[in-house]
Amino acid sequence: MIYIWFIFIKKLSLLLYYDTKLKHLAVLAVESGPYWWSLWAKWYHDSPTAWRISKSRDLMSETGNVSYLIEKIIIFTPATQCLARVDQPNQRIKLKHSASLCLLLLIQHRGQVVSQNELLEFGWGKNHRQVSFNAFYQSILSLRKSLLQLELEQPLITTIPRKGLIIQDECDIQVIETPEDSPSSTVEHLAPDVAIEELLPCAPRQPLMTTAEMVMLTITLIICVLILYPWQTSDNYFSGYITVGKAPTDCQYYFNNDASNFSRHTAFIDKNPGLCQSHKFIYITTYPESKKLSVLVCRSPMKARQENACQSVYYPRYDS
């Protein structure tokens, strides 16, 4: 590697010595060096990781002391990414970062259809083009499952086929502002994932690196991302579902394994035989103590890093 660089520098020096026009270009490049350096520094500090941290900080600053009261039953706090019932404030459900941002965007645009692309861009930022539809379905399903566990009386999120998602305008959502000096608010801001992102920008600045060091560092980071990204996206939300034997029509059922029993699952299958079509994969989520039930019908099994096509059906009051 050093030998190649030496040959390159040697040939470049000869060209500069004999070619006057090229020499003038080289002088111009050197004189404009600070400008290009500033552009590179801006790109370096605006890398996806730094941008995500900055975006998260801006979002939390805007909603840091704001919560949303949903149907006078559930409190959603964007700063901590938590859902909790009003009558059971200590029993909270921690949402995934992307699911929390999607819920926040839907609330802020209540009564309006929010497209899937808008949710992807807001929930995953500049990296949203790398997110599979499978990962998007997982986030929305986990969000609906969390609301289902908190016994919300009516479905909050409605799917508009081929358009996107919407929180209907008639849903009662109130904004609650907490004083910034409130002790509970201070504790909320110390949630582990938020605290880590807030501490990162405060790290002491390192001395400026040489160009060669920066180039090597950039190449190393790209290689690390290419190696680690598949592992990072391998978390499969549907690992929490058990496989049920195939039906006579050759469709496959999956039940959420955190239910105490599957009586409501089987009762739903018996009452809805037409839902089972050939080569369909059906994910059913419900609980014996709840009347709510959600179904996800897909053309293939849910697997990490694999696109899929699914339709979701939600029953707020399903009597088995």
C-alpha cells in the first residue's frame, strides 16, 4: 500500500514539473484546500449516526415536557417512548424507537392519512430507504400489540389500503404539558437510551486527523457498517410467535406465545375458515382476558431482511 502511494506521488510530481497548466490547477487546489476541508468536515460530522443523534435531541427537546392523553385512558410520553394507563402509571410499556416516532407522527397529523413512506422517513431518518417493509410491519404490529395490552376501548390506528395509516379525528387525544422543573420529568429524561444519545455529543473533541487517517477511518467505518448491518437488522419481532400445524387448505397459522392459552385463537379460526387460503401465513394476536384481536395475513413467513406483503385486520371487540 505504501509503495503504491509512493509511485502515485512520484508520477504526480513529474506531471506538475513539466505541465504548466496542471501546475496552475494544483496551486488552485491547494489554495481552495480550506474550503474543501470544511465541506469534508461538515460531511463527517453530519454522518448518519451524528444526524440521528441530533434529530433525536431536537425531537426530544420539542416534546420533552409534553405527553398525550389518548381516550382518557393511555398516556404516551414521546421523550421516554413509553405507554401507560392512567389508572396504572407504574406499569409501562417501552416502545421501540421507530414505533414511538411513528405514533408521534400519526398523533401530530390526527385526522390525516400518513403514507408509509412518510412514516418510514420520520421513524428511521435518512436510513429509511434501507428499511424493509417487513421491519415496518413489525414496528406497526408491535405498536398495535402494545395498545392492545393496555386495553384501549377502540382501535387507535386505522389502515387505509394503498394509502397509509391514520388516527381518526374523532379519537380523543389531549396534550399534557409537564413543568420542566418537575422531579418526575427529570427522572423521565434519564431513560437509558435517551441518556446515551444525550451524552454522546458532549465527548471531548479529538485533535484534527491527517487526510490519510481520515480516509482510512472512513473506509474502516464503511466496512464495519457492511459487516454489522445484517446483524443489527436480524432482530425478528415475530420470533415471539409459535407455529401451529398447517390447515387442510395448506395455510400456516402463528399464535403469540405470551398468551396464557390459545382458546380465543382456535375459536377465531373455527369461525373464520375463509381467512385460510392456500399458501397464506396468518399471525393472530389476542389474549384470553381481552376482547381485542388482531390478524396479519402475509404471502410468506415473516423473516428478518426479507420483504413481504401483508394485510392487517383489527377487531376491537371480538366475542369468541
